[in-house]
Amino acid sequence: MQNRYLLLTIALIAVFIISQYLGSSSLFNKNIKGFDRGNSGLIATDSGANIYIAWTEIEKNDIILASSTPNRFTLDTIDGYSTIPLSRSIDASGSNVYLASIDNYFHPSKIILSKKSIENIHNIIIRESNFFLDYPIVKSVGPAVYIAWIEYINSNYQILFKYSHDNAKSFSDAIVISTPGHDASALSIDVEGSNVYIAWHENVDGKHKVLFRYSHDNAKSFSDAIVISKDNNAGFPSIKSEGSNVYMAWIDNNNGNRIVTMQSKDAGVNWDELFIVDIDKPTLPILDVDGPLVCLSWLDVNSLNIACSVNGKDFVKHEVSNDTILVYRMDVEGSNVYMAWVSDNKPKEFKIRASHDAGITLDKEVSIGNGEINKAGIIANGSNVYAIWSELLCINTCSNINTKIYLSPSYDSAITFEKPLLLK
């Protein structure tokens, strides 16, 4: 039985690591057939009316940041960092946008935080090590900026964290979040006001469990680690917060595969079970929240599914698509729910399906684009919805790679979409 758990855990870790570079927890990627260098690393976020999109120029190892304020895009180059931006490595607050990346996965390795304000882009070295650094996540609220990452320390993978209270002008010393001596992975963080929430999984005495810590004072102090999962083979949490409510979903394969969702109504102090769904194969869940609306989405075999609730009890479940799906994305805004995915057709097809009544009913799917799509995603801001995708095209039999980035806006909550805009 222990061997079974070990094999499942190894498989899940592989899925998680791959998903962060292929983006299944947010945007997404699928290499072009016969094309092993293809990953644009496309990620995006918004702040008010501003939209920010980042991707990798593969040939130069540069990161491009496209900023719209609100409707005209400017392009900035972040030079020479050999990285692919991950799905949660970008966030914006006010007029500032922050992008975390890795400069060299081999020693010496650096975590770089690039900050763009109205004036310019400033690069800050957050961490430098001769050992493994990976998976930086950044969150920002007002002048507060938080960054967490995974680091190899003393023969174990640990989760470390830093904070800034002055718009990234200065940062705290590194704080070890996970348990020293235990291997930690699957980092997820969220911020609501002065509350900071961090979830992860680690090996606790040979058993994989989901752990959680909270801060109610802008990360100046943290609670002790709380074991959230009841079973012994649980991991890969996704965490979201709204007011004093905190929600967490994770994979549990102790007795078959299932996704467990729990809720805390007191800013992470106490937790109650909210929703459990049985699945046929392990899959990383996506959790999103806006006001009272809570939605969970997952991919089970070749079925894309969603379940939403506005009262925390009665979840309405739908099969969104039975396409052969590469990867998908969900966004929740008010009572609107948006599901975006790419089907493995020939050519690949980028589709979106929306609900305008808090997930009770779903509209028909809308086809946004097709071709050699590398990554895609969706951002919702009020009634404005932005479909974003990239294509990687071979030049001279793939001796060079041409990256194309497209954006197609909708101004009627994803009922119709405008003609795609080529950003680059």
C-alpha cells in the first residue's frame, strides 16, 4: 500500500511540475508536434482598467511585458533572464505590476522581481543561491508586495517567503514557511487586505498532507502550520479568499481520487468541509471566488467540469465540454463564470463558455481562434472579457521561432468577441 501511495505521489508531483511550465493551473501550453523548445510562458493579470501580459521570447531568453492603460499596449523587454514565466508569477496593484522570474535554474540561481511603475522597469534580486530555486509566486495589495518560492535547503525542498510594505523598495529577510526537514511542494498563496494565506503539501512522517499558515498583520507574523487534510495522501492545494472567507481545494487519493473543497469563515482559523467530488484520474483543480460565488473546475479524463455555489452548500455541477482538452482556465467575476480551453483538434481550437447566472446555466461555447496555439487564457473585468493566446511558428525548419501574441476583447460578457489584435 505504501508503494501505491509513493507511486501516486510521484505521478502527482510530475503532473504539478509539468503543469507549472505548461500552465494548466492558469494559462496553458502544449508543445507543437515535433517541436521540443516551444513554450511562450504566457501569463496575464489586470488592475482596474489596466491589463498586463507577459511572455518569453524563446530565441533571446527575454521576457516581454505588454501593458495596456487602458486600451493602448506598450511593450517592454526584460533582458536576459533564462526563464519561462509561471502561471502565478505576475500580479498588479494600482499603477504597479510585478513579475517574478528565475535567472538560471543552475547555480548560481536567482529569483528576480521586475517592477514596472509609470516611469520604468526596475529589477530586484529577491534571492540568490547555489542550489535549486523555483516556482516564485507574487501577490500585491496596495503598497504591500509578497513573494514566495521553493528552495532546496539542507537536503530538503522548503517554501520561503519575503514581504515588502513600500511598493518593493525594500524587502524583509527570508521567512521559512514549511517544516524544516520535510520536503514541501505545490505552493499556493492569496492575500485579502492585511491577511496573507499560504498553503502547500509536504511529507509529514511519510504521509503527504496539505498544510496552511495565515497572517493577519501583513505577514509580520504567521500562525503555526495547520494540517488541513484529514487523509494521508493529499496535496496540490489551490487557495482563494474573499473578505474573512477563505477557500481551499486539493487532490485526495487516499481512497480513490477525489477533490476536496473546504471553507474557513474566520480568516483561516477554523475549517469546515464544503464540497467533495469523485474523479477518475488525478487532476489539478482550479478554484475561484468573487463575493458569495464559489466555483471549482476540474478536468476528468476528457470531460471538463465545473461546480458553483452562492450559499456554500448547494453546488450546481455541469459538464462544460467533452473535447480532448489540452489545458483550461476559469475566471469568476460577479455572477459571471467563464471557462476557456483549447481542444486538441486539427488545428487546435480555443473556446470559451460562459454562465451569467452564477453557474446555474451555461451559454453555448464560442470559438475564439484556431491554429498552432501554444498557450491561452482569459481575464474578466466587469463586462469586459479578454481572450489571450499565443502561437509559436517555425522559421527555417524551426531553426528560429516566431512568437505571436493575440488578444480578442469582448464588451458584452463573452457573448461576442471582437477581431483579434496582434500584440507582437
